[in-house]
Amino acid sequence: MRRTVAVLQSNYLPWKGYFDLMHDVDLFVFYDDVQFTKNDWRNRNRIKTHQGLHWLTVPVGARIHRLVCEVELHDARWQAQHWRTIRESYGRAPFFRRYAGFFESMYMERAWHNLAELNQHTIRAIATEMLGMRTEFADSRAFALESSGSNRLLALLKQVGARTYVSGPAARAYIDEKSFADAGIELRWKSYEGYPEYPQLHPPFEHHVSVIDTLFHLGPDAGGSIWGWRTGV
């Protein structure tokens, strides 16, 4: 079966655009066997607090030369700190209690030792259990990939039978569009513009925060704010 596919590194509590792209595809492939990038979205994201924007950062040490899937977490104290900050910042949000059980269990009942495992578990749960997606998931480590850069990505897309590849706009800086055309794979660029605002604690409104902000404020209507607004669904 030839499918619409997206391939991305797992991020920590990603923003709504990550899930918007995921909703556009049949298959979403976690691409965590690539170079870890420091001070990026892999191990941190932002939330709204009464004091303004606040970074939630998972401590990963100073080592640079490793893959995302090789990033080990050795000190679990951050887990209680993150949960306390989330609870204090969103406790009064309309749908906080609806999802609090999942996040409390994630932070307080399990010790995470690997960043990719943490991210993938959380992303899958948010996508399927909270946003109701039916997108299929895969992990690039399950495939035989020996090349690098765009060639490696194309090899992965061919193995999963991709007809269309959906990419975020930042990838325009390094993706060779001709190589996709030569491989018979349509390249579609995702736009993250036009998201509607919603009633949000701690104004002014900010789009570029973790998806948990959207979930805690909108609950089961979160999907409408992420992708449904385009079609009125």
C-alpha cells in the first residue's frame, strides 16, 4: 500500500503543529536514530505560567555526539518538578482534570531512562487517546537504512511505500526536491499558519507552546483548534 507519510524526530511534549502534521498522514515514522541536537525541541518545550512563558527542560547531560535514541536520562528529579509546574500553571484550566491522571502517572509513577522512549510514549498517547487520531506509527530503527541525509530519508520512504511525503517548512533548507521527484514521491510542504486563538490562561495568547496547553483549555474540542478549523469540522 502506498501511503502519505511524515518522518520526524520525537519531541518532548510537542506543540500543536507537530500533531497537525501527524493528522495529515497515514503513517508517522519516529526518526530517532539520527543526531541529537542540543537546545532543541527533543528534550524541552514551553508552557504558559502566571509569570509568562516557561521552559520545561529534561536534563540530558552535555554529551553531543549521540543519536536521539541514545540519550539516557540518569536523574529522575526533573519529573516531579515538571509535574508540579504543570499542575500549578494549568490547575484552573477547564479540562485539566480530564487529563491530569495520565500526566501524573507519567511523571510520578514511572522513572524514565531514555529520552526517545519518553517522547514516543507521550506522543502516541496524546495522539490516540486524547486527540482521537487513527494515524499509524512506526520507528525508523525497524528498517534497514545505511545511507545518510536525504538519501537515507528516501530509502526509508521507499521501504514504507510512501506515495506522498509531508514535511514541515523548516526542511526546505536542506531537502533536495528533485530527488523526491526522481523517486516518484510527491513532496508536500506543511503550513503552520492560521491557527485560531482560544481562551487561554495567563494572557497574552501564545501559539508556540506545548500541545498540553490546547488540551487543558479545549479538552475534546482540541482537534478542532489544531486541524478542524480548516474545514469547519
